[in-house]
Amino acid sequence: MSLSVPPSRATRWDPFRELDDLYDRMSHLWESARTAPPEQWVPLADVEETDDAYVIDVELPGVAESDVTIEVNGREVTVTGELKERERKGILRRRTRRVGEFEYSVTLPGDIDPENVDARMHNGVLTITVPKSQRSIPRKISVSSS
């Protein structure tokens, strides 16, 4: 006696269909996690030290200058703000960009001059120039013969 499946109920194994099903399930899981209440995120940044200043470049594409706050406390520089969700006319099928509140903080290694900090936004990059205090700028001392 052999067991056979009627032709109407028999299906061929299709590995690509299984991959598509897996992709759909993972997308659904990812979207449900992404629609949870927004949490703060940390933007990408570089910190460069020159002879007379620290230069901090923070990537903030799509963030308005009015939505950014910079605070200096001791040697710590903190950038906070919000990337606001834009109004959409269609259905959002996939999201990989972050929105919501962000915070980036760095403690600089030397003394700074907080009164002369400069910040500029250009092409989605916030550049903060934090001058070193006169005490922390290295000086070269020439040696003379006696």
C-alpha cells in the first residue's frame, strides 16, 4: 500500500517562495519594532584635534538648524535635537532612516574656551569648532646658550 497525495493537494517545494516568506516575516517583525515609541538615537560624528581647536563634525541630514541645541559644560560638548517626520502622501512601505530625538556627547581631552565656540551647518553636517584655552595650547620654548 502506498501513500500518495492527490494532484490537487500536491505542491512542489520552492526554496525561493520560502525565502520570500521569510523576508516578509522579517520585514513585518522589523516594522513592528520600528513603530514602537521612538527612542533617542546617536548621530555619526568625527572629532579632530588641531593645534588650536577641536573640530566636531556631526552628520545631521534633514535636520533644521532651529531643531539643534549645543551645550558646553566643562570639557563636554553635547548636541541634541530632533529629526522631524515629514508628512507623507503615500503609503510608507519601508523605513531605514531614523527620525525623532537624538543626542551626541563627547568629552574633549583638553581645556577649552567655551566663550568662542562656533557652530555651522552645511550640507547636512554640523561643524562645531571648539577653541582650546590658551593654557592648553602647546608652546615651543627655544633654548639659548649661556
